[in-house]
Amino acid sequence: MLCTECKKNTATVFYQQNINGKTTELCLCQECAESHGFLTGSSLFNELFKMPGISGAGVKSSRKICSLCGSDENNFIKDGKVSCPVCYESFADELYSPIKRIHGNVSHIGRAPAKLKKQNDKKLKLDELKKQLNDAVQKEEYENAAIIRDKIRDLENNAEEN
Amino acid sequence: MAWFDNTGKENDVVLSSRVRLARNIKDYPFAPMLDETGAREIIEKTKHALDDYTVIDMTEISPIERQSYVEKHIISPAFAASGTPHVLLLNEDRTNAVMVCEEDHLRIQSIHSGLALKEAFASACEIDDRIDSSVSYAYSDKIGYLTHCPTNLGTGMRASVMMFLPALTQTRMLNNYASQLEKLGLTLRGMYGEGSQASAYIYQISNSITMGITEEETISKLESVVNQLIASERKTREKLSLNDHDRLCDKLMRSSGILRSAYMISSKEFLKLFADLKLGVHLGIIPDVDESILGELLVGAMPATLMLEAECTDIDDTERDKLRASYIKGKLSPV
Ligand SMILES: [Zn+2]
Ligand SMILES: [Zn+2]
């Protein structure tokens, strides 16, 4: 995404301004952001979290705390970087829109740890077989249904072994 | 062999190809928030997974040795500067490296000479698979590999190609490419020198987006842009050389002459002259220098590597510039 100000550099700073109830969104490059005084010694994320509606100045009554690192919503991010992997879960709501702004989307495709990949493949296969079983039963193809049911059983037993 | 020790595909324009994967281990805070016990545990787990790799404890080697790894692009400057326990795992031919406890627990990287993104990716994946089979990675189905900096979420992969683009720089054609690259989710930056001002006309082009696009797609997108740049750079070199061949020959041969006869050369001056030498070698204007020594020369003339190889690390700038000049002279004189 290009900087909305100079239309030359990549925008790295995103800022919502709320003036007299009118909200405008700014997507700026580092340089333009600095010249607007948006980056005075703080980082992209520290700025992001000053956005209205995301994190007020400590006025929230219910405090979220990360179960792994003990960070709360005021300090789980420092200099644009997140404290621990679990923070991504603990503060998923707060992180959703910044991540979307960086990458343009919030859905990973590509490599995955082998264990999870196996589980996912198995789950997809099971879903498919269950659908086939339903179809077979509805069409009263009971012989076929029995075969599919055995396949499902095998697959599920297999999962327990691993 | 390390990327600078040999010549790969398209080496007149491409110096090296690198794929880096950022990985973290479940149940530990990211490296900067990690206590010493946690760091040691992660180091042990990784050493165990890659038991045939050489282990270099970064806290036990000198700052000059660390800097030399930076100059060889084997580690990041941040990794060299870290104060907490951190080790480097290196395979025998120094193409594969894992930085343990950089800002992410693991930075897996593979660097190959010339244009070899697919090979670098395959090597990085192999290391990734080996570690994956013995640890549990921090990963979410939705946002992929969890990383300290949200800009690496998703694949955690940064693929990059180091390119030598003198003709596109001098004709300012590179400026036009730069804005197109941004739209494609790619970043171009100078490799040597401050900020965006590249010295020696050496640039790094890499992907900036890591989510919503597979590793293979990212690599093929990068590769096709790199191929376009290669073709364009070659065509422009030809044009420049046709336009004013004599003046170009004179300029490049003068630089080559200085490199061979100077008594003192700063690294800044070296980079400038190196670019002329490299261009001259690839254009056939400087025929008596073998292109296979260029990578080694580039790395070998950098301050820390230079002093380390000569085993005199305690010298001032003047002595170092003298050492550099004699090193270069040795490299360029026929054996
Ligand atoms: Zn701007
Ligand atoms: Zn946390």
C-alpha cells in the first residue's frame, strides 16, 4: 500500500484521526508520518494502539492478561513487536486490524507443522466421508453406507493410535 | 561452498539467493523476553535436532569474528549484537545456518550462489522439517507461524536475491522499477552503504508480504521479477557499452588499475572500484581476472573478514587500509 500523502513510499504507519466526530484514516510512510508528528519516539504499533476504540488510556475495567508471559493489553506490544506466541491468542481482537493492515489479509496459506498438517488432512477426509455416508443413507444404499462407515471407524481409530 | 566461494547461475547480475524462515517454539516467550534458562533449553533442543551442524556460541567468539559472519551475510547485525545466550548452527559448506535466539527463537536460512531461490527454499525446508519433527512450533491455523514481529506472520519466510545493477542504476531505470516492485509486494534496498543509497550498485530484492500467499507463489513471483531485472540490466549494459565504448573501457580499466596498484584503500573506495571491476570482467573489458574470485574478493575486503584472515585484529584504520590494498593486489595478480 502506498503512502496516501506522498504517494511514493510504502505506507507503514496507519492512523485514525477523530476530529469533531469525523473519522479520517491516514496511511503514511515513515517520512510523512514523522513530518506530521505522528511518530515522536514511538513505533507503528504504539501509535496504532492509540486508535480510538481499541485501547483507551487505561480506562478499561476488565483487564486481559496473557497466560504465558503475563503481559496485559497495555504492554504486550513493544516497539511494534509482540511479547510471546500466546499473546497472539490473548490479544487476538486487538491484533486483528494491525495484522490486516500489514499483510492485506489475515489468513495464512502455505507450510504448516507436520503434526497439524496430518490432523487437518485427517479432519478433511473424515468430513468428506461423513458427507458420503449421509448421501448413501439418504439414497438407501445401505451396503455402500456400511463400507463408508467402516472407513470412518478405521480413520478414527488410527487417530487414537498416533 | 559458501555463496561467495563459487559462481552460480546468472552471476553477472545475481550474487546470491537466500531463503530465511522465522520459527518459534511453543510455550516460550519470544527471544528478547526469554530468560537464560529458556534460552538454554531452546538452544539444546535445536542442537539436538541438527546434530550434524557445527555449533558456534556467539558469546564466546570475539566481536571481530561476529562481524565477519555479518559481512558474509551468515548472521544479522542484530544477532551479532545480542547480549543474551545465542548460538549459530552452521552446516559444513556454510550454505545453511540457523540463528538460535535471534529475535525469533530460530532463523533458518539457506544462501546459495547466483540465482538459486528454489534450491535455497528446498534446503531451508529440509532444516525446517528436521527441527519440526523434534519440537512443537508456535503456530496458528489462522495466522500461520507466530513471530516476534507481526510483519513476519504467516509463512515467516523472507526470500531475497542480491543483485548487481550498475547499468539500471546509472540510467535511473531502477527508479521506475522500484515503484512497480512495491505494488507486487516486493522490496528493493541497497546492500552496502547507508539508507537506500546503494554502493557498489548491489541491492537486495525481497518479499515484504508473508501472509495469504504460499512460499512457492512468493518465490516464483520474486523469481520472475528478478529474471526481468536480469534481462533489462544486461540489455542496458550492452547499450551503455555500445554508446561510448572507449570511455567506458577507460573508466573500468582505470579502476582496475587502482585496485592493483594502490597502497591504501578504504572499504568505501573499494566498493566503488569493485563495481567497475566486476562490470569490466563481465563485459569482457577486463579479461585477466577470473569471475570466480569476485565473490571472495568482495567479502574478503570487508574490514572484519580482512583483519581476521590476516590474523591482525588490533590495527588502526591506516594499517587496515594498507592491509586491504595488499590483499586486493594479491587477489588480482596472476599466479
Ligand atoms: Zn509519504
Ligand atoms: Zn504473552
